[in-house]
Amino acid sequence: MLGARLMGRSCKESVALGVMLNCRGLTELVMLNVGKSLGLIGDTLFSILVMITVVTTMAAGPLLSLLYSPAPAEPAPSDSPDDRADTSYMVPPAAR
């Protein structure tokens, strides 16, 4: 996020970028498995990091939805005569 802010991005864009960079679940799981198979990571730390990976990956979608909520829908046009467009300009002046 800090790098995006330093490059002139808005706060909202910076947070969105940070959320998306944190959502790297598959890569992190592969690296955790390699570290565990090499004996660099114990079972307890492996379990904790897997849970953090799953939670942050699952949270990315809802967090982005909060940052970039969809625009409200346009109201449906009404069929009442008062709401219709004025088309009197289409009638020639002699016919009015």
C-alpha cells in the first residue's frame, strides 16, 4: 500500500492493491509445503500460516466489494403520462 501511495495512487486504490497482493493463497501454500518438507517450518507454525492464508484469501472478495461497491441501479422508467417525455416539438406548428 505504501508503494502505491508513494506513486500517487489514491488511498482507495492503494488499499485495493494491498488486498489483492495479500490474496496469493496458492503461491503461499506451495511455499509453505516446500518449507515444511525441508524441515524449515514446524507443524504448529505450518498450521497457523495455512489458516492465515485461507482466511486472507477468503476475505479478499468481500473487502474489495466494500471498497468498490456497485453503483446503485437506475430507477425503472414510469409509464404514467406525467413522467413521459414532451414530444410536442415533433408536431408541426400548423397541426397544434
